[in-house]
Amino acid sequence: MRPVAFAGSPIDRADQIRVDDAALAGLMDWRARVLLLDGLLPQYDENGALAWGTLADVAPDAELVFLGLLGGKACFAAVPDAGASGPAYAMPQAWAAIQQLAPDDLAIYGGARSLVDWHARHRFCARCGGKTRLAKGGWQRTCASESGGCGAEHFPRTDPVTIMLVEHSGRLLLGRQPRFPPRSFSALAGFVEPGETIEEAVAREVFEEAGVRVRDVQYIATQPWPFPSQLMIGCHAMALDDAITLDVTELEEALWFSREEVAQAIAMQGSEEGPFRAPPPAAIANSLLHWWLERTA
Amino acid sequence: MRPVAFAGSPIDRADQIRVDDAALAGLMDWRARVLLLDGLLPQYDENGALAWGTLADVAPDAELVFLGLLGGKACFAAVPDAGASGPAYAMPQAWAAIQQLAPDDLAIYGGARSLVDWHARHRFCARCGGKTRLAKGGWQRTCASESGGCGAEHFPRTDPVTIMLVEHSGRLLLGRQPRFPPRSFSALAGFVEPGETIEEAVAREVFEEAGVRVRDVQYIATQPWPFPSQLMIGCHAMALDDAITLDVTELEEALWFSREEVAQAIAMQGSEEGPFRAPPPAAIANSLLHWWLERTA
């Protein structure tokens, strides 16, 4: 499958440095590069690439996340005052960044955004309510017992989400959520819950949302999605039959599309023509449709 | 691949009920079944199966999680006073449950344990430090704005972890963590971090822990692992070469084992003989070794 957006970061995470306070402190000097953010949004240099600054560009008391090494230089990002929740489609400036940034920059930005957003939304301890502080270069927060906390350690979260192409008689099941732009359809998707496998989550979600039973769930590819921090797990499954029973609290519509319709929608991406509006190129759903078209070519 | 432990729960999660307060309230009567727990540990009936009680068996102010429907009956579990952190190997009574329970019961217990443990460790809001309360049948906690909270919604977490068989010239790379029982070796493993795919996480972890570069990462199977709530993502990868550089903070030893050695270790499971002690049958690492032996048979 072709590369997915937000994957392929060129940053070396250098995890051995995170746990070495002295090494980390030694990197925080005038040579350190700091990813310049406006809240959670990227800033751009004169070439439209990610803008980087130095530690002089952030507040002296800013919490800093160590992103890793890039070209031998230590890279950091500062935790903003507030995080964000809500999906990417509701954030026009984030979408603009997705359009504008080159793949390497997009991967760097996405990874950094997930991390600093998590910190901004986790300044307190879920176990005792006390204040937490950044630890291990930003790969942990600690409810420090020496300052009266309970000692709990908290880690950035990554939420696994299944997203699946469901096939029956050469057609694909795609759905539209009420919040989607007009004419847009995409692959069904849902969070993996505690106590189930990826394959079980796929089958459960497709049945919940469309009333369709599936077999032969196959893993295709994953994508990190930084709104706020999802691991999109792309799968394919065969439907037992094509009768749809819609869960209207989740989906406004779900339809079976032929190969020709999917191919047309992809070919006419961005126009108002075509049988439906395909998911945007940055979404793994788009990559999965390309994969399916190539597979069935 | 043969079924993995903790998967295949017979409970219908009935997610439409979670969001329907009236339906949920209507299920909480004398017919409701409550999974009896001693803290986070299961209780057993006279046949060694999971013991179930009624709402009369839990404190009137207990927070209750709606697990779903089983044989048409609503199933709940109460949130204990305290959660647990730390790995399963350090919990002898939890290990005993794994040995004792039949597959269906083990899946029910695992899913319930992950959920109630999450609630017990998330009584406060990570965003503002306020008290949260259980919502949506236990599939959410809310920092209720009507009682002075910030309104943030929190969801049970599931942490994706890659666990991988790394192969070179017909041999497998297995490692032992310092905490493992004597002579035990298992597949290398590590958390998927924000900003990376499953395949990138596999490659990063193998390089970090053993200094080995891999290619052709292939997804095999997943397992929900309830200590506390991990999604174990089993993979296979080919190593570019077999020179090992050990990260001694993660691993005590890493070795290449031949097909014969792996087969012997699996055949002699539970004995003190064999070239090494294989991971226990309940672990996906064990299933992956079986898969590999069958694949290379």
C-alpha cells in the first residue's frame, strides 16, 4: 500500500535519552531545536515548512517534550496552555496544515501534536486529583509523591481504532456520519474496546452501525492520526449478506458502492462531480480505497 | 492461528443500551447479574466458574459498569475501591484465575477487569483535577459541569502493544526481561507510541532492545490483555542480520533459537527441562510460537 499521511517520521525517538536526566539536561542548550507552535497549530517558515526556533522562543517555565533527534540535533516542543478535543474536520487550520506540509513535516507535526495535546489535557492526576508534572522528557507525567501526590505514573495514550472496507459481491459498504461534508462517504470505523481483538472490534462495529455480519477480517495497514492520538487500524472484511440495518445515532446513510463508483469517486477527488465524495488523501480510508482498487484491478 | 486467551467473550456489548439512560435503569432490577469480584480478583462458584450475584450483593452506592447482555440477561460489575497497576506475573491470584477459568469465563473476566480497574484509577479529572462520575453504563467518566466540573469526558483506555517474532536464517530472536522467571524467554514487545504505525513500532522496539534492524513486518493476530488493558498486536518480521546489541535496561538477555529449540520448549511447557521456558499458554507469545512452528513445519 502507498505510504499513509502522518507515518514515516524522520525523527529518531532516541528513547535511551528520555530516561537519562543528565543526558536530557545536556541537550537543552542553545543548539536545541524547538518546534514552533501556535497553541496546537504549526507555524511555517518562508518555504511553507515547519518553523523551528530555539529554547529562547519559549517561556522559561514551559513544559518541554523531547521529540527525539533530527540530523543529530535534539528536538523539543512546548506544551500549550490548552489542548483540543474534537475531530480534525472541525479544525480548518489543522486541515490546512495537512494540505500544506510535506510528508516528513506532517509526520513530525502529528507526533508532536499528539504528545503536547495529551500533556495539556493531563495536568492533574486521574487517581488522586493532584497536580502532575512532566517526566522522562515528556513521555510520562508523574503525580510526584515528594510534593504530596500519590506517586501515580501516567503515560501518553494512543487509542486503537478499527476502520474497515466491507465487501459483498464486488461492492463496498461505505457510510456517512451526520457531521460529514455533503455527499461524503467513508469506511466504517470505531474504537477497539477493552476485552476484544481487532477482528472482534471490526465485526462488532460493522454489525452495530450497519447491521451487517462479516467474516474473514484481514489486517491491511495502520496510520497514526493526531486528532488527538488514534492508531487507525485499516482492515478488510467480507460481508455475509448485503441487507443494511442502519444505526441512525452513528450513521446518516450507508450504501454499497461498485468498483466503478469507487474508482470514479477517487478519480474525481476534490471536484463536486462523481458518484460520491471520497475521503481526503490524508485519511487512511482513502489509502484503503486505493488498495482495494489495485487489488481488484 | 488457534484462539488466544481473553478473546471470544460471549457477552453482547449491546452498545445501544449504554447511551439510553432509561433502558439502562430498566435493566437494573432483581434480574440483573453482577459479576462477583474480590477487589479485582474473580470469585468462583462450586464448579470453578465465575460466580455471579445480584444487585443485592453490592454496596448501594457502588459504581456499576454495564458489561452487556448474556443469555438475554443484563450483566454488571462493580468498581472496586482500588485499581491495580503492574504486570500479571506479579499477581499470583490473577495467574491462578487464568489457569482455572474456562475460555468464555476468562474473556468475560478480562474485559470486566480492564473496565472496573480503569474506573478505580480514574476517579478524578485529568484536565481539572475535579471528581468524575461514571456515565454511559461505565463506558465513560464525566467531569460533570453541573457539579462544578470542567465538563471533560474520559473514556476507558486500551493501549496498543506490539509483540513480535523476529526471524533470521530460520531462527527466532527471543529475549528475557530481568523480571521473568528463570530460563524464560519470550517475544520482544513494546508500546505503540503516538505518531507511528504498527510496523514502525515493531522496527523501533526491536532496534532499541536488541540493536537488530528488521524488514517485512507482518501482522499475525491480536489479544486483549487485561493487566491492565493492553491490545497485544502479534507480528512477524525478518531481521537484516543477527548481530545483537542488548539494551540492558530492557532485557537481561536476547538469543536466537532454532526451530528445534522452540519446538522442544513448547513441547516441554511447564517442565524444568527443555532449552528454555516458553511463554505460558495464555500469552499471545505462546500462540505466536505455535503459529511459527506450524508455518515452518
